[in-house]
Amino acid sequence: MRDNPFPSRGRKRGKPQAIGELVAQLMTRRGYGRIRANTELAQVWQQVIGEPFAEHTRVGTFQRGTLEIIVTHSALVQELTFQQQALLQKLQQSVPEMNMKGLRFRVGKIG
């Protein structure tokens, strides 16, 4: 019996995968899906917050159902805190698939 000229080198051989599955796996590994989701979420935030505040805020992280919003100064944090429930409801309606449960505002650099 001859040796296999193309050993598997420890990898299991299985059924061929569809190209769509491979691309989805690659995007997940590289984090492209998260980047796309963050870009879309930033656009939704800009629409929800409106023109006067949009240039003074940006989307931060989204962890455990809470969206962090970075704000240019503390007075704006206070103003947005007063509007927090209304903003959260608008975001929940705009992106229900994210299962957003809360907003958190913090002072930081924009751009």
C-alpha cells in the first residue's frame, strides 16, 4: 500500500462547504460584521439624536445590552440623561434585533 502523497496534516476532511458559509466565517473571524453593525448603529444614532446634538456625540461600545454614547462635555451628558428613556425607545424601535436595554453616556473625545 502506498502512502498518501497529500497528508491531511491533522485536519479533518469533511464535506465541501458553500462559498457563502466560508465568507460568513471569514467575516466573523475578522470582525467585519461587527464593524458593519457599528457603522449602521452610528447612522441610526445620528438620526435618533438629531442635528443639534449629533456633532457632539458618537457611538461607543455595545455590551450586555447597553449602548455607550461618547459625549463632548458633562453638561450634554446631563441633558441626554434627562432624555434617556425617549432616546432608548427610539433606538429600540429602529434596531429591535439588538435587544438594547439601556444607554450610558460618558465624556470623551469625538473624532
